[in-house]
Amino acid sequence: MTYCVGIKLNAGLVFLSDSRTNAGVDHISTFRKMIVYEQPGDRVMVLLSAGNLSISQSVREILQIEELREKNEQGEEGPPITIWNAKSMFDAARVLGSAVRHVYDRDAEALKHAGLDFNVSFIFGGQVKGEGMRLFLVYSAGNFIEATTETPYFQVGESKYGKPVLDRVLTPDTPLDEAAKCALVSMDSTMKSNLSVGLPLDLVVYEANRLQTDKVICIDADNPYYRMMHNSWGQKLREVFDSIEDPVWDDAATEHPLKMPAQRHSALRKISTPEEKLI
């Protein structure tokens, strides 16, 4: 399994991925799930993948040369669109969707005969000169959705453990460094609860309108910041937990009683004999 997260903010973009691939306890390997496409001054695109490794690797290979051909209103075929000449991130996402369908047409039937699903998903984001930053979630059918102000991040892979902190912290106005910290906490929470997600991590932080990035790092178990963050998060969570008052079950005085009748629902009814009905 894997876990990847992409975040779109007013200040820029944050991408984080783990590198663990799990095909059973005897087959745990390290494969990078992130790739950066960059032409400084013109475009920066970041791709993160989850799902079947053979499918995602094939899509990544094809994407670099995939061409989207379309006809104009006169029926004439225009120049092919690639990720290298796309005039918008939307068109680049369409090229990625085409690459996914290309692999599906080639491999889906064989995978089905082998009892395997065509399972892959991507986070694809960046900026093309002349437009703002954009972030997409691409599904296994090649279709995609775009991040919005209300939903400024996407996750793929083992996402449930790292979602709460993202929901509580992130807004479009969150500073880039704070968002990077939030992504790392999200990843750390996931690794704590799921052994199929693990180090090393790849982190990319892109500042809006720069059209290039030098904040590309690999984080392993010896990284001082990651170790500090991991220890601090666990310690602070415990401190906050301990600071919350325990529930009071008797009639002792408390400002926050637990044993109170619910306003709209009755307490759970106990069944004492075979003749009693549930409803």
C-alpha cells in the first residue's frame, strides 16, 4: 500500500509521498511514488501515484511521450498536446487521463483474466506559465476532479489515518511551511497505524508563480526534523489527552456531565428475555 497527499494553497503547493510497496509480509519493497516534471520558467508538474505498481509505472513511462490529438471545428487535426507543450494544467491532466486509458486498453483484459483489478489513482498538480496553480485527482478511468477552495487537498492510497489533521488545520491561507508540517504529521499518523506505509518520504514544496522549485527532499529515519516532529507530535497528543477531564458516571459535581439524557433520542434498550422484540 502507499499514502500520498497533495495540497493547494494560495501560497503554493505541497506534495508528500511514502515509498513502501506491499505485496505480502514477505514482499515489502521500496519504490518512489512521486515524479517531478519541470521546465524552469515555463512549467512545473508533480505526479503522485497509488495502486497497482505495474500500472502506475506504465502510466508514468507513457506520460512523457503521450500525445492528445484533437480536431478543430473545420475537422482539421491540430498539433498534438503533450505535458511539455500543454497551455494549461487542465490540458496536461487530460494527457495524463489519456495515458491511463492507453494502459487500460493494453492491460485491463489480461489483468482481469489473472483475477486483478485495474487499480490506480494519481494526484497531479503544478503550474503552467500564463495561468494559476491547479491540483487534480485522476481516477483509474482517466477522469479527474480538481481541488477547490472548500477542498484544498487530495489523498490517494491509505488515506483515512492522515485525514483528520488535514481537515482540522488546512485552509487556503495556510502558510507553505505550516502545510508541509501538517502533511508530515498526516504521514506520521498513517505510518503509526499502518505498516504498509513507510519511510523514506519524498517532499516537494512549490512556491506560487516561481515556475521551478528547489525544495525537493528525501526524508529517511535519520532526518533530524522528522524525528523531532514524530516525537513531539506523540508527546503533545498525550499531553492534550491527559488534560481532558475523565467522564464522571456518578452524581459528583462536574462542569461537563456525561450521564445526561439525550435531547432527541432515548438510551439503548436492553433485551432480557427471548420474547422481547428489537423494534
